[in-house]
Amino acid sequence: CTPGTREKILKDIEEWADGISSVQTLGYWICGMAGTGKSTIAKSVCDAMKNRKMLAATFFCSRQFPECRDHSKIIPTIVYQMAQFSPSFGKEIVTILQGNLDKVSKPPSEQLEILLVEPWMKVVSTEGMHSFSPIILIDALDECEHIESVLSAL
């Protein structure tokens, strides 16, 4: 965002990410009409969270690029980025995928559980939780084809 703009929403999102907001949810959804700046806000949030070393993964959907509108790429991309963010998570993913790569081609609900939730919970239970929750940002879900299966999984 241009400096000095969107300060309230950016502050609200940072407070949510820090766990000090009155909004106590696992996700923070921004909705609005096309062209109102949601993607600009998402980019600004990414920059802020990356600077604070809290940004674990992103997926920016786009109708313009086939790989960015393919719903089947969202969870595997997030899992890959999470493995980069957390080496312990990466080790869990390697263990899960060894000899069984077909898990990447499962439906999104199964991918989410097998490749993201279960290994992350294992890392949290063995290592304890960071002083923050890692942020995963997904933008422009409405630009993704067949997004219903991913949305129901999320």
C-alpha cells in the first residue's frame, strides 16, 4: 500500500497475527468488490510479515497464469513453502512422502490434512510452539478454477 494509506486494516491484521486482536480466529478473511485493493493489502501484509519472519507461505491466485488458477496447486505450494520456513516441518514432509508420492495428487481435503495439518501438529507437539503463529496468505481465491474443493477443506 502507498505509505500512509490502509493503516487501520494493516494494523488490524498485524494485531490479529500477533494474537492481540479481539478477532480470535484461525483465519483472517478480507472480502470486497473487485478493484478495492484487497491484493494490494495482501502484498503489504506479506511484506510486513516477511520482515518480521512470520510469513510461512503464500499463494496468489490469478486468472492470467494457468498454474496460478489451478486449485490443485494451492496446498502443495503452501506445503513446499512451509518446508522452507520450518526445517522440522520439511523433515516431516520428507518422511510422509518417502515411497508414497501419490499423496500430492489426493483431493485438497486429504492434502490439507495429510500434508499440512498432521505434520505441523507433530512439529508443534515435539518442539513446542513459536512465540507466534506462522502466517499463510492466500489471495484472490475467486480467480481460481474449481476452488470449492479447496474452500471446503480450508
